[in-house]
Amino acid sequence: MTEDHDDFAFEPVPGLPEKLPRGETMLWQGSPEWWPLAVSTFHVRKLAVYFALLLCWEAVSAWLTGQALTEIAMLCGWVASLGAAAVGILCLLAYVYARGTIYTLTSKRIVIRTGFALPVTLNLPLSLIETASVRERSVGTGSIAMSVTKPNRIAWLVLWPNVKPWTFANPQPLLLCLPDAKTVASTLARALEADGNGQRLQAPARGATSQSSDYAPSGATMAA
């Protein structure tokens, strides 16, 4: 990683709470892209469309009630300013979350370090990954969801936003908005196979435009 993660200079290795033990090697490390994160997780496009429709509604309503053009302009300016502020705040949050998140894949585990106010580090052993699925998105990135063998369970709020949507009962960790999702998926597939539990990663699915889309079920399910 580059040195722009000076906020976490206390880490012996960026993204890791401690140096890797003997016999464990780092296979890949990366972070989400902030704009796809803003679109898929913070829904900035949907919010912008909402405020655009609200602006049109307010303008038409004001016109039909006979308000002066100056009053309509002031009303539209207020709605537009409110919408721009809301979208800007969400974009800033997406940027901060992307900057504060580092995913690390080693020969033994996946490490998710996320958060900017209270950083949290999650260690997920490869042996606990039951299935994994990858989905490429129209914004040029991809995400990898992983189901955890039962009875193991990770709190949904601890994972957010690195969690597959609508999996509250059995939260699935998610590697979000990766610019090199295909490469990461291949590396993860080899790591899972080397872990001794066979192939557990499905081929990429295409055509998704929203993070709320379901991931296709994996073709293989194996216990750790």
C-alpha cells in the first residue's frame, strides 16, 4: 500500500494489526474504489434523482399556485442546495470509508480493516469460508461475498458496510467495489483450494447495477 495511510502508522503492516506469523504469506491487498462505493452502498445517484424530482415537483406546484418567478427561483435554489449538500456528505463518507478500509488476503485468512473514527479489524480464517461468490458491476468494479460456516456468525453492524445486503440473520462479509475483482477472485480461489477444502468460489456474475442485487448461489458448499 502507499504511504497515504499515515493515519494508521502504528500498524506494523498497513491493514494488519500485527506482522504475519512465520509460514503465512500475503497474497493480495487492496481497498474499495470510493465512487462505486458511493453509488452502490451510499446510493448517491438515487438520492440525486430524488432531489431532482422534488425540485421539479416544487417548481411546478409553485408555478400552478401563481407564485412569482423570483419566489420559484428561490425555492428551487433552496431544494437544489439541500440536495447538493446531502449528496456531498454521502460522497465524503464514501471517500473516508474507502480510504480507511484495507482488505488483505493471506494464505491463511482474509483481514478486513475498516472504519475511520473507531477502526475495526476482522480476521476471517479461510477454513471458515463456506462459499464465496463474485459479481462484477456496470460501474467497472466487482465485489466478493463470503458465507461463513455455521454456527460461526459475525455481527452485521461490525461488518457494515463490508457486508452483503439483507443478510441480517447470517451476515456475509463482503469485499466491496474492487477495481481488480477478477484477479482477486482468482487469487482467492487458489487460496481456498490450497486450504484443503476444494473449490468454493463461483464464476463471476455480470449485469448487476445495485449492491442490493442478490448474489447467485455458489455451486459448491463444503464444510470447513
